Amino acid sequence: MKAYRLASWPELPAQFRHAPHRRILSDMSHRYLSIAQLTDSSGLKRPEVIQFIEYLESGGHVRARDAIAQPRLARWAGQLRDRLRRALVAAQGGP
């Protein structure tokens, strides 16, 4: 499994100018993330995330490395944290 990190901020075509894609870019600008982590944090479907990562790779905007296997419990805790964060933002009338 691979993890990806943003190497440079790309100029996005119209099909990728949406909040979930910008969230992926923001998250990847801070640390390496796997496809599963990007899918969870963005709310996009796995094929959409893969398509976006492939676009970024073709433009040389990402760095990839072998992902460190994360224990299942830690991964679930991270997913729960992300979902709770999104629910709280939505409940407070945020984006």
C-alpha cells in the first residue's frame, strides 16, 4: 500500500475544483496519507480519489512512499474522529 504527500500545489481543472478535492490537497500538504485515509477524510468514493491521485501524479505534484501499516483500531479511531469533526462542523452551520 502506498501513501501520498503533496509536493506542489496544482492548478486544478474544472472537474476537480470542488471542496472534497481541495480537502485532499490540504490534508496531503501536511502529511503522507493512504488512499483509504483520503477516501475517509474527503467523503469521495475510492475510484474518485484514485483518479484524482493519478491526475496529481501525472503532473508531478505528489510524492509516494510505502505506507506504514496502521493497526485496525487506530484506523477506526481516526475514521471516527474525522466523521465526528465533520458532523460538528455541519451542526454548527459550517461548510
